[in-house]
Amino acid sequence: MSGEAPESAGSDPSTDEPVHVPDQPVFISYASQDVSVADTIVEALERQGLKCWIAPRDVTPGASYAGQIIHAIDAAKASVLILSQNAASSPHVLREVERAASKRHPIISVRIDQAPLPADFEYFLSASHWLDTSARDAERALPRLVAAVRVALQAPAVMPAGVQAPHASAPGVSPRWRNRTAIIVASLVSLGLIGLAADRLWLSNRRAAARSPQTPAASVPVPATAAPAISDKSIAVLPFVDMSEKKDQEYFSDGLSEELIDLLAHIADLKVIARTSSFQFKGKNEDMRTIGQRLGVTNLLEGSVRTSGNTVRVTAQLIKVSDGSHRWSQTYDRDMRDIFKVQDAIATAVVTALKATMATGTQPVQAIGANTEAYKAVLRGRYFLEKQTKEDSERSIAAFQEAMRLDPNYAIAFAELGRAYNISGLNGWMPPKEVYAKAREAIDRAMKIDPQLALAHRVLSAIEWNYTRNFALARAEERRADALDPADPAVKRDAGVNALALGQPNEAVPLFRQLAEGDPLDASSREFVGWALFWADRLTEAETAFRGVLELNPSYAGARCALGEILLATRRPDAALAMAREETDEASRPICMADALWVLGRRAEAKALLTEAQAKYGDAHAYGIAESYALRDEKDEAFKWLDRAYENNEPEITLIRSDRSFRNLRADPRFTALLEKMHLL
């Protein structure tokens, strides 16, 4: 609550006398017990020129307290919610959140403790920005909060799908290096839930740490390109809406949508948009034609789910984007045990309507002899894992364990548990040795139950790569997963990553471009393309790709550093320095600036910045420091930091055969020795 407002704070403003509320950009919602945090946030925002409205400071004496709050929410362009146990139990704060959501205003949530999120809040905040400061000093998150608010204020009333929610990184994360790491790990753990928050994981990202952006999207224009022809056999599955009475089945409606995406993705001649892009329209009342154009499809599948006890009602409709007409619609009232049959029926109806070809073997593993309650627990686990916080990761692990208890022969539950442990390790939420032991135990059990489960082989590949450096086994398991499920988008990603590991970036470009085509609103997909192009010396195309990343997400962490590297390669060091100064990630910025300053001949400044980076980030990001020394042609220091990166288990080191930063090291015997040590020759 914004101060101690009376119960009438949620009343219709039409019952109040008109109250003039200035056009304030940011409304601060908080429980009165958290006033000190609220004041700190207001001070930080207003110090950056972002005017706030907060009660009781901005309440006019004598005027209706509740009425002014309602008018302030309506006049605001965005809201900041201080989410805590106090706020979660406050009906006043809930009314404010509901009001802001009804006005389709962006809500940036700052979680300051580990209190569970009530279903009502979860319903309204499911598509909002998040910053989790519960496990660390809240003041360290203030730059990211400022950046997130700036992004929200640059957007129209409905947050554009291309702006991805910022999440707090673990201490010491530098996306300049994380992004290369992401290319490696994503190929091993994408598994249908693309965009997992991790220091060493592709954050579809869906995640980009937003840190004090200084340049709007307009400063990085993307050259216009001709729009490709859109196939009639193309479709996006929009998130089905939870229509349950208590609004507590969102995990189930999201899970059903994901299952349908997976089913349809196995249709041989049907283009299906990935979850990352289609879910960006969740909770938004966009025009169907606009959605179709942005996703590059001619058809949309949408629907709703209502559960009650052991029964479920699923309504689905296939919409033709060009005129909004219904090509097919159906309502299914079934026993919950028949949910798999409903999924199959919807997929079959779509295939028939679009005259596509139903391939054999498209039934998901979950539908084969699965216990319904165990299946629901798996959907809950995936739902929580997608939220990308430590607390929700723990809830996901508990849900997968519940599924295993309910059905000890449910292989998918064990495989998902292994995946959840892997993600916890990548985020630093669990010690690596514990992660590997628990994940390996879960995967061994999954494979014992079902040796043909592609997911289990893909997770085994990931944990062997990430925690034991058994690259031979990792690659063998990756190939096994690809053979078992050739329609999985990870197959192309695997091939692209392998091409990079072998020093063949040109071969990776078309593979990554196909991924980006199927996930058009995901900035991370374009980033894959950008790195492959850059390392293939296709500099103009690489620059276009990274400007496309910033078009989708102006605060995408590391993108401006990447552009700076390209500008250096094209002999534009002044522009590179300017771009580096605008980098949104505070950890990456000094390294990027140091590289540009070195090329400009400002050596003392460059050395000071690199020394600062070594002190702060050397224990986790030695690879990026090695790149800087290689740029300076200081080979001994470069190899010293590459060895340290190897000891740190930094996965991006496996990309050194493609990384153009190390070209001047490739003739050195130490380079060959390092490749041999990593079994990359």
C-alpha cells in the first residue's frame, strides 16, 4: 500500500470528486511497514530524473486519500511494487496491483524477502518485471531497478513483447562473457523451456540484466530488410488463459500451451513459433493481426483452461491472422485423466485445418502411461523453474520430487529433476559437486526407466559438460538425444555449437538463423547469430544482428559491448568507446572501455580498468580478461588467464577455436596444448 490508505482505496474513482494528479511516470506501491525501502527506491529513481508518486508524501491534505491513489495509478506510466510478506498480506496493495494491471501498466516488482507469493498476486504479476533482492543487499539492485523503469517508461501502455524481464544476477556476473557461455550451455539444456536464468546459461533470455541504460533504442537503428513471405502453414500457440475460479491453475494452462507447442513442432511441414516469443504476449490484449505480423505466422492458436476437481474444460480456437476469422474451434469437457487425449485432439484438428502432414511418433513421452497427478506436478515444476529465482527453483525441485513420489516409474519427472539441479548449479544456488551427484542420480534413474528418453540424454550431456569436463561423453549423449528427438530445436543449436567448437563459425550461421526465425522476438536467438557472424568475419552482418538485439531489448546485457568489439574490428575505436560507456551491465562496462581505450592509445586508463576487472571478476570471468590481454598481444598474460578460465570451469573456453580474439595465439604451442587438454582436437 502507498502508505496507510483506508479500505476505500480500491473504490471506483468515479465516486470521488475529480482530483488533479500530475502526469507522474512511476507509482510506488508498498506496505507501510516497508516505508524505509520505499523511500530509498524513490530517492534512487528521482536522483535519476524519474519522478515518482508516493503516499503519503504526494497526497493533498483534505482530499480523498483513496481517490488520489486511484487517480495517481491511472496517471502513472508504470508502477514499482515492493513485494514482501507485509505487501502480500495487504488487501490495499493487492487493489493497487489489480488497478495497475487493469490499466495494462508495466509493474516492476522488487522482492525484498522470501515470503511466498499468494495466488492473487501471482495472477497479476505473472508477466511483470522482477528484481529479487531477498538474498542480497537491496541497494545493489537499485541500478537494475532504474534501468528497468527506464525501459518501461520508453514503452507504450502495453509492454512490448521484445522487452524482456530483468532478473537479478548472481554477484560477479558479467554478461559480456556470460553470453558466449550461454551459446555452449543452451545447446545442452534448452529442453523446450528456452530462456532459463543462469550466470552460465542462455537467458533468452527472456533475461537480460537491465543496468542503467543511457541510450534509447532509437540510438541503435536496425537497417530495414524486406519482409520474408509467410507460409500458410505457420502457427504460434499463445498462452492459454487460466479461467479457474481461484485463478490458481496458471501452471496448468501454461503447461498445456507448452505441450501443444511441442506437439505441433514435431509436424514435418509446419512452422511453429517457440515458446519464448509466443509467451511474450501473455496477459496482453494485442490485436491478432499485430501478433501475427510480429511473430511471422498466418495462424494463431489460443484458448482457455478451467479446472474443477477432477474435471477440466479446454476451449481452443484456431484463428486466421489476416481477417481474424476462426478456422476451427472446439470445447472439451473431460476427466483430467483424458488431458493427453485432449492435447492430441487439438493438435490433430490444427493439422487437419492447415492441411499439414502429421508425422509419426509425435506423441509426447508424458502421455504414455503417465499418472495424472504426477503429470500436474511436473507442470508445476516447469512453471516454477521458468520464474528464474532461487526460491522458485527450490519449489520446482520439490514439485519434481512430488511427481516421482506419485509415480516412481515416471521417467520424465526424474529427467526434469536432473535439469533443475543443473540450472541451480549454473546459477550458483548449489555447490557444483552436490549438483552433479544429485543430477546424475536422477538421470541414471530416468534412463533405467526409459532408455529412449531424449530429455534424459540431453541433461546427462549438460552435466557431464558443465561439471566433469567429460566432453567425449557429453557429445555422445548429445548425439543420442538428437537422434531420439530430431524435431527438438536443440538439434540445430547443438550442431551450431559444435561448429563453433570446431572453429567453423560460417557453418553455425545458418543453423542459428533458423533458430532465430522460429523465435523472432527472442533477443538471445539473434545474439547467437551475431557471435557466429562476428567470428566468421562477416562484420557488417554481425553489426546488424546485434543492433537487432538492442531493437528487441534496449537494455540487453552485453549487447553494447559486443557492438563495441565489432566497431573496434572495423577500425572505429571512438564509436566503440562511446558504445562501451552505454553498456547496461556495470561489470562488463569497464572491460569494454579498457579495450577501446587501449586501441585509442590511452594505455594508462586501459590498464587501470583491466586491473579493476581482475580484482573484482577474476575468480569467475577469467576468459574475458584473457580476451583483453590477447587484444593487447600480451600472450603470456592471455594464456595465464585462459588457464585460469579452464580451472574455473568457464564453459565459454570451449569456443576458443572460433573466438577471433585469440587469433594471434593460435600458432603458439600453448594454444594447441590447451585444446588437447579439453579434448577439442
